[in-house]
Amino acid sequence: MASAGNDRLKKASPPPSKPTHGTIWIAKTYPPWQNTVLTTLNQLYKAHGNQFPENKEIAAAFGNKPELKKYMKKVMPFVQLVKEGVAQKGVEAMNLTLDFDEKAVLEANLTYLVSTLELEGLEVKFSTEASENKIKEENCPGKPFLVYYSQPSVAMTLVNPQPCSGHFQMTIPILDNDTTSKIALRVTKMDRLIKDAKKVKIMRYEDPNLGPRQIPVMDQPMKNKIVVPDNAVYRINLETQTVSVQENGKTVDVGSQMAYMVDE
């Protein structure tokens, strides 16, 4: 058995990285076992004058269905949820599909969701595309399932050469295949004084090694710097922790520091 002293020598596990992206899993229909439960409940409900019979009778009806054998521990809790749904919404709670396009609604609100959840990106997928059985077996129409994940990045220092601007140096993550527009938006999230990402210019140094070490010229903040186009694509090398940018058909190393300016 390890001693307390040895335990103290163990390195603490690094904190989990903040998620950068997410996938919203939605279902076109209920999983087969829930579909069977809903269909059977609907039949029992109608057979008893639009009300549910006792749970004992409901359980007996499900006991004869071999397709539910694997899920028997989940059946009655699901039945209770359905009964509560019917009490609140009516018999429509037992419908097997939704009466609206769930995917279209979520995709129309992705910008808001990305901002609210403080993510870099979100995508909406059907549960049938998932590799995890849990998502396939438990995802239901109208109850989207969100899975977070993190994409690797390289830290980049951004300095603001504008005198007396109120905008300061910051360190932001650069993700593979980022564009300048995405980086500008990331800057606005870190500097709340900037209200419009379109007013942010991202610049690289003409000489990525010497440029950051040169004394800035107060009345020439653009000196020795090149504005990177909004559609330029950034590539990262995780092994060397370096960043390059693809613009105008060529790839340029940008070093470990860039600059940004804000049009006031």
C-alpha cells in the first residue's frame, strides 16, 4: 500500500480542458424499445376509455414482448415519464414523431447557442449517425442530447499597438483551420470593449522573429505589420506549437506573436 508521503509526491492531474465544440444529437423517431412502449401505452390508454390502467396491468402487457426483455429496468421509469407528459400535454405526448422540424429549429438558432454556451462551434446530427449505443438507445424526439468536446490548439499572443486605446495584450487559442474572421470574433469575446468583430484587424509581422522584438513606433502602429485577410486559413503544428497562415496561395509562418487593431 502506498504511504501518505508517496501520495503527496504524485503529480496532480491536470484540470480538464474547457470544451471548444459540441454536437447536438437529435432523434427522428424514438429508439425501438421506446417506440414499442409508446405504441402499447397508446393502445392501453384507448382500450380503457382514454385513461391508463394500473401499473400492474401495464407491466404485464410489456412482459410478453421479447423486444423489451433487455430494457425491462428502463421500461417502467419511462412509462412514468410518459404518463406525466400526458397529464401535462395530453395524448400528443405519446406521438412517435414531432409535429415540427427539430433539426431546422436548432440550426436556425446555432449562432445564439454557440454564443450562450461560449463555444467555437456546434453541429446538429441525427442519433442514427452516433457511434455510441447510449445515444442511439436513449435519444428521443424533442429532447436533444448535447455532447461537448475539445479541439487542440496552440496559444498565440496578440498585442495591440494602438496608443491609449484601452485594448491590451492577450493570449488566445488558435485552432486548426481557423480563419481570421473566427480569430477576430474570439478577440471580441476576450475584450468586452469591442462590440463588433468586423472592426478588428488581425496582423502578422513582416519578420515573425524580429518583429515582436522591435520597439513600436507610437504614431505608426501598422509599421512592419501586414493585415491578414479575413478568409486566410490558419494551420497549427501541435508538435512544435507553431502557427502558419495560408493566404493568397502561399503559407507563411507567423511565429508566436501577432498584433490586432480596432477601428474605432
